[in-house]
Amino acid sequence: MAVDKSVIGKSTGRRRVVVERGPVAVFADAVKDTDPVYRDAGAAAAAGHTALPVPPTFPFSMAHWGAFADIQPDEDDDASAGMGAMGQVLGPLLAKGGLLLHGEQEFEYSSPVRVGDVLMGEGRIADVYEKVSGNATMTFVVTEMTWKHDETGETAVIARSNTLVRTSNPPT
Amino acid sequence: MGERVQFDEVKVGDEAPVKSHVLTRTDLVKYAGASGDFNPMHHDEVLATSAGQPSVFGHGMFSMGFLGTALTDWVGAGRVVRYGVRFSRQTWPGETLVTRVVVTGVREDAGSRLVDVDCSLANAQGEQKVIGTATLAV
């Protein structure tokens, strides 16, 4: 079955988030990071930070903590089309009992993320492809979330996720 | 943490200090709460075993986060320019997870002093859990 490439480039939506101190400290604890710069403004300043920094993988969880309803942009139709398109690719595979896996993750920083920042994230589907190996087919969807500083429009970090669904091939 | 590494002292082949941690179920619950990833395979032993798993297992993003801590312990917070990994194996409670960070390049680019590394997380038997690369501004 050929994979539907028409979804490449489609938007997966916009989220505005606020980065707060408590979640950053809780997250640092959870990834075994005891650095005081994530908890103590004095330590952060002494290390040259203008505000408390965040651990490098924190952007993956920013929307969980900081995407409050009252700061969201107006819903755009394009976004729901994008999410629908992702469901269109992965939905039928999951319905067939496919196993959903997080294959790869990447963060590319252009400027720091700090406590107090308000960031706007814009998601899109960057790629869709398929690999057949033996009796399994793996369908990959690469999504890209670009987080920009809301006030300046400057890019902070791009988070790329490669999600895959593994399905068994029917016997030939 | 201690003192962060200085650019002039970094050479290709150098390794960052190793971090090692025995994964517990409490770690999984803490990471679930901190990240918002409440996939029950990571905290509900009854559901995980009935789905055919030997036990609950760790979040891939916990592995990436813990390996990220090895990077920032070495160069300092806020100095990761790029960090990417591939998730290759599940992690299990009771496993000792060990970081490895090896310098593959030292360069200056538009006034930035950059260190490229290969990085990975493995258990005590050497089974690789995540494998990746990073670029650090040192």
C-alpha cells in the first residue's frame, strides 16, 4: 500500500505557551538534573542567564504545562485539516492493530527558552514515508514544531518528531 | 555539576563524565507527571502485563532527557544547540542506565565555539537504548 504523501507540508496547528518556573523545576527533577540554575534565580544569573533556563528536552512538554486556553490563537481551519491528515495516514494502520512508536526526536535551538517566555508554536507535517522490512511495514510521519518568541517572532527552537506505526504484512 | 568544561581543553575523542542511574517505577511516575505523558504502559503494571509486556517500561523521552542531563552537566545549561536521538530499545525498571558522550568534532562557526558529540544511553550489559548526536556551544 503506497503511503499518502499529500499531507506533507500541512499544518498541524498553532499553540501558544507560557514557560513557568514550577514546571521547569519539576521537569529538571524528573530527568535527574540537580543544577541550581533551573531553580535559583541567583545561580542562573551567576551562570550568565538573564532568566532561569530550561532543560534541553523541556520543549516537548511545554504545551502540557503552558498552553492555557485563554492565551490560544483563534482556531485556523488549516490546522484541523493537518491533524485530520495525520489521522488519515496513521488512523487506518492503528485500526489494523499497528503499534505506534516514537522513533526519533530532535531539538534545534536558535535562541534560548527561559522561564517567563511566551512562545508560539507552529506545527507542520515535514515528511511521510514507508519502509518495508521482512514481514513488517513501518509508516513514518515526521512532524516539525517551530517555537518562536511571541513578542519578537525570533525562532527559539524547532522540535522534530518521527512517529511510526508498525504493521504486519499479510502473508503472500 | 562542578565547573563546566572549557572550549580550549576539548579534543576529539574526549568523553564527558558518565552519568549512571538505576531506573525505578517512581522515576517513571515522576517523568509522567513532569512531562504529561500518561500512556499507561509507563505506570500501570496491570495494564502493561496484560498487554504482554514484562512490566511497565520507561518513556523514550525520559531516556533522552537523562542523556541530555549528561550533556548539560558537562557544558552548562542553555548550551545545547542541537540534540537528536533515535529510540532503539525500551528501558525497564531495575536496569542501570549509563550515558556515553564522545567528542567527534571541535570547530568555530560564525564566532561560535562548537563541540559535536556522539551520545548514547545503554544498560549495564551494553544494550543501546537511545543513540544520537548533539552540537554544544562551549
